[in-house]
Amino acid sequence: MRAPRQPKKPRKLTGGARERDSGGELRQPPPRAEDYIPTAPMVPLELEDEDHGSEESYLESQAYGREESGKGDGVPLSGSEVGRGPGRLSLLTQSARAAGAELGRRLASRRSDPGDLQARRTERKREARRLRLKRLGIGASVVALLALAGWVAFASPLLRYEYSADQIGGYAANSIVDKAELEQLVASHDGQNLLLLDADALAGDIRDIPEIASATVTKDYRHRLRIEITESVPVACLGPKDQCSAVAADGTELSVPAELAASLPRISHSDGLDPAQAISDGLGVLSTLDQGVLGQVTEASVAKGNLVTLHLTQGRTVFWGGLERGEFKAQVLAVLLTQTASYFDVSVPDAPVSR
């Protein structure tokens, strides 16, 4: 087994800033001149606003107090301080004066006199006025541009309508439309701005002409319109043969030449029957016939019970019967007319009769 080590003998702490005495207490070494860095004495605030004589006297008293006491408040003067004497004091005085002057300038910049304050207010007002004028100028420019654009779009001749008769199309070969009436209606909009011209309203005015079944109006910028019409087709004639009035399939009365009205099938009705109802029933039957069969009908007579009889060319007769299943009856009749017969009965289209 190893023997225990002998404890080391304690060593005395030497050197450095502190040493222990025989009782174990730390002992502060005496201060030395190189342990201190000379600094400029601070001038009290109450002396900053006084004259420089008071400041200098304060600094001199501080410096000479230190020289006379040697230790002063316990801090000895350094070798450089003791060697220089009054020269060092002059440098400290100049530094203090410079610091005081800078502080004075800063305070003066904050405490402007009334004249400077008024000038600053005037400059602010002038700047605000310039800003308002700039905004007003921008607003006036925008308004002027909008006004110019509005004038170009709505008041200038750039988009003005110029009428010509070739803008209207859709006339039939033997047109029943009064062209002079239609052209006068369209020409009444000549010179109007195309942006303001209501094409739908113009198309409605054109359709109000009875001989026109439909119409479309399209704007062709910058100065034209494209108008397409569809003419009404007369399908029957109402009244006596010498006073027959042509009507379309929807019952609209049309103004057609006399020779054309005489060639249309006539609708007649028996006594005691409502004329309006008879016309409606007769037109309902005629509207289901194809053009080839309709061209052979000379008269459609309506009797009580809504029973319709068709009179064809070459003395042939067709008993139509009621108004039900009109489309099927028309198809059956078109086939029966290819046969040689003078009487046809399609009142029951599933079992037609011809003789």
C-alpha cells in the first residue's frame, strides 16, 4: 500500500495588486502614478451659461488644488500633469470651451427666434399651396381629357351615322313591303351618333310595319348600319272576293296588290259563327299545309263545331274536320292529292277516304 503524500507548504502570495499579511488579510498596495489616466475635469452645468472667466477660474482652482495638495482626494498627479502645469490647464480650458460652444449651438438651433419661426410657417403655407395647386392641376387635366374623350365619342362627326339605301337587305323578288316607308324610317336617324343610336328600338320600329315579319339592325362602325328584314307571307284573304284583305298566318292584315289578294285562298264562315273564331280556325288549318298544297286551296270554310272544309282547284273538296292532329292530316292530304279523286276525307287521318 502506497504511503500518503506530504502536503505542500503554502506559498506566500506576492506581486500583483494585492498581498496577504501575516494574519491572512488582503493588503492593498499603495497607489502609483501610472495607475491613473488624466482626464479633463467636468464643468458644472450651472457654469455653462456664465462667462468664460468663471469657467477658467473653476478649472484653474481644480488644477492648482491638485498640485498644492499633491494627493488631493487621494489620487496623486501623474508625472505628465506635474511636469506641464499651466499648459495642461490651457488644453483643458479649450476643450471645455469647445464643448460649451457646441452645446450652445445645439440649444440655439432648438430655440429659434420668432422671425425664423414665422418664416418657417410661411414656407409651410407656401408648400401646402403649391401642393394644392398641383392637385388641382392634375384634376383639371383629368377632367379635360375626359371631356375631350366624351366630345370625340358623342359629339364629334367621327361616329356619326350616314344613311344610304343599300344598307337595307332582305327584300323578296315581288316584295310587298312599302320601300319608301321603310327607307324614310331608317333615314330619320341620319346624322345621329352611332353610340347613342338604339339598334333594338330601331329594329322594333321596323317590325311595326305589318309587311315585315322580323328585322335585325347591326351597327357597322364608323358610319353605317346593316339592316336585314324578313317579309310577312300572306296566306289567306278575308271577306268577299271583291273586297278581300290579305292576312299572314298569325292573322296580321297585310297591304298587298289586288292581283295577289285575289290569288289567295279565302276564309269564309257560316252564319251565327263568331267571325274572329272562324278566321283563327281557318288560318290554323292553312298554316299546317305545305306550300304545294296551299297553292291549290281556293277557300277554307268554317262551320259550327269548328269543322273546316277546304275547296281546291279543279273542283276538288277536302273535308278536314276538327283542328286536332293538324300536322298529321296535312301529311296524309299531301299523299292523297297524288291520286285521281274529287273528294278527300282526312277527318280521321288514320283511315282517310278518297273517291
